[in-house]
Amino acid sequence: MGLASKNSKHEIIFYFMLPKKYQKYLIGSAALVLITIFSLFFSWWRVRPSGPSSKNSPKITFYDVGQGDSIFIQTAEGSQILIDGGPDDSIVNLLSRDLPFYDRYLDLVILTHPHLDHLAGLIEVLQRYQVGLVISNPFSYSSQAYRQWLSLISGDQVVHAVYAGDKFCLDEVCFIALWPDPSVGGSLSAEAEARMGIDSFDPCAVLDEGDCLIWTDENTNNGSLVLLAAYSNKKLLLTGDAETEVWDKLLAENKLEDIDFLKVPHHGSSNGVTLAALEVLKPEFSVISVGKDNRYGLPSPQVLGWSNLYGTVWQTSDQGSLYADF
């Protein structure tokens, strides 16, 4: 029967010669090795498909980060985009489940606005991952976390600010910025520094091109990046925490259109998306990123009811992290 059979016989004899207490350790060790191998293979296959499946549609993940936002997009070509990072470092563990252990590179990281429930996790991400490009608009917002963020992205990162009308693409996924309009709540860097007294930390110093317009409106939520992501004939609207005033302006300027996926703004708060906006957007799927039993009582029953009029509504507080094909 050949050498393989002979070796197999010797291995079996060796196993039964072991005391029983060692036999169970041997079985346990073998099982652990097999589980590790299969886990690593599954992680690699899921994120880096090979063969014909490599041309599948992009994948979207709405991570369950509690009371905060974090969205991950992987293009069909394998590029990786992270939008916001949630309120703590749990995003690092979530990413590690979807990325191979050896993959420490993100092509694009986007911060919609500098409130802690969107920013905190990105600080940890920048400390653990290499990032090709950061998109982060400047805000006159003085917090320790935002200062740390600015110090991190002022190093070797390539950083861009984007405003209404700007367009950028990564592989086959393209983004159009619908908001902010800097003429509404922004001012030039020098003016903002004089008015707000922020000369000790200039968010414009980390940007590498163009005029820098700082969002100076006291409502930081309304400076959120609102991005329309498109792939083929599918559309996803990323909204940060943009409030009612933003949706009224987008409606008035005819910037909204029928979409497939909506990241419901401001965790389903009643001062977020409006019914009039939803009537135009008509999302097939709406995702509310919200913490279970949060102290704000979100999502608002009113917003939940409105969203249910147009399609399926998912909540990370109920379903956990949500995965979808773009």
C-alpha cells in the first residue's frame, strides 16, 4: 500500500500507546490547528475572492459599533474604504474579522464630521493600519480627539477636503459630494482663525491642495459629508449626522434622487432625515446605525415609521453588523 499507509499505521499505533490524558490533549490540539486553518482560509476567501468571483459587485458592511457610525466598502477589485469609525476602538476587532490578519492597509478612510461617535475608532485605525488617502473636511471644533486626529493625518497621509459638487472614484465605485456647501456654514481659514481663536490648531495645515474652507457653524452635524456612492446602476447615500436643515437645502436644490441604500442620518433622530426627503429618495433598504437601549431613545418612532414606508429597515441594534452586495 506504499509508504503513506505504513506511516499512517505507525501514527495510529503511536496514538494508542499514549496515556488517555494525553490522547485528549492531542485531539484538542489537532482540532485547534484545523479550526485556525479554516478560519484563516475563510477570512482570506471572503475578502480576497479568486477566480470568476473576483468580479462580483462591491460589498458593503454597516458595522455594529454601538451608538455611532462605521461603514466599510470593499470594491470588486479589492480596494478597501472605511467611512467613520464609531465611538471606540471596537472597529479594530470588527475589521480584523473581515480582513486577513496580514492585511494592514486601507485605500481610503473618510471622516464625515469630528464628533466622537464617528471619530474615535478612526484614531485607533490610523495607529494600526496604513492608509492611502484620507478625506476629512476641516472643522472649527476643539476637542482632544479631533486634535489627535489632525496630528495623525498631518504625518505621511495624503489628505483631501471635498465639498458639494466634488467627485472622486476608487476602482468602479464613484462618490459625488452633495454636502457641505461651504458658503452656508464655512469661512476661509484665516477668517475662521481670527473669529474662532483656533490658531493653535489649524485643520487646514494638513490639507495638501486648494482653498481650505473651515466649517464654522456651531452645528457640527450640519457640516457632515453627505456622499452619494454609485456602482453600476446602484446608489448608496452616506449621510453622517446631517440634520433637517441640510435635507431642506438638498431638496430645494434638487440634489436628491431615487436610491437603493440609505444610511439614515443621525442614528434615526427626529431632527435628521425628513419625510419630504424620503419621498424623493425612496430607498429600498434603510440602515439605522444605533446602540441598543441607548440613552437618547433612538431611533425615533416617527423616523422608523417613515422609513418603513419605502422599503426594508435594518437596525444594527437589532441585527448587529449588516452585510450587503452593492
